[in-house]
Amino acid sequence: MLRHMTDYLVKRDRPFLLACMMQYYTFIRPGELSHLKIGDISIKNQTVFVSGKISKNHKDANVGLNSEIIKLMLDLKIFNSPNSDYLFSDGFLPGKEHMNPDNFNKRWKEMRKDLKWDDCYQFYSLKDSGIRDLANSQGVVVARDQARHSDITTTNHYIQKHGVQQVTLNFKGNILYDDATPDDRVKDIAK
């Protein structure tokens, strides 16, 4: 679904793709996204600064900025705008006025309708998917820190259980009972 969304937005609305990528990779809430300014972004450090004045937890934080986001920002010429401009204004492009956070959901609903997705998929679902994907790839502690959660239990709420994954069935860890025959024994038992 994420690939389908990306293909759709690359062709039709790359500024909104940036908003979706910010939600998926940085986990910055829509209300916070709407108040980010160009000057909050550091290409050199690959971070975006979220001020305690706009953050839900009222704490300043630097959030990692994925290189895919930076590539799109460069393609969209985001950094040609003054540092004082908001990252998202009219048309999801930089501008002097910050965007109403509801606009993220409004644009999402239009896209969702075009893609014929069920109503259960929300703009905020990108954050859920991003946290899950980052935790699976880099670990739950990395996901916790990127999401600016104060406790790992909050992060765990975002990580959905998907049952036994096929890949785990033949995972070779560091404790091996018998390198020579366990696969044959398991196959025999399975018969």
C-alpha cells in the first residue's frame, strides 16, 4: 500500500508526498508538522528540530531526517525558501503562513478515495507503520527515541503483532543445538 501511495503521489502531488514521508519517517505529529519552519531543518546533521513550544510533550528535540526526505526536499526546492517560512503552507509548499493541521487529513481523504482504500487508513496510520517498520529494522529503542516517547511501553502500543512470521521459522541464531541434523528432524516431525 505504501508503494502504491508513493507511485500515486509522485505523479500527482509530490508536496503531499513530503508530508506523508515526514509522518512515516520522523513520526512528527500533524500539529507539529504544521508549525515546522525551513530553519528547523539541518541538512548537515540530517535532523529537524521540534521546539518544545509546538511539541505535544513540551520538550525540545532533534529528530532524525531520513535521506529519502532530504532528496525530495531538494527536488521540491524547499531550501530556496527563507528559513522563516513554514515547511507546509498553501499547497503543502513552504510559505509565510502555517497550514491548518486538518489539511493533512483532508488531503489524505482525497487520496484515499482515489486509491479506493478503506476509511480505517488515516494519515496518522503512517506514523504507526513507520514506528513498526523502524522497530523491526533497527530495534524498538531506536524507534522509541525517534518517536520521542518517554517510555518504551508507548512505543510498543504502535508495534502490532502479526503472528508467527515465516522468516522466524528458520532463523539461525547464536544458539544452535546441532548444525548437522535439526532441519531433517523438524521435517520428520512435521510429516
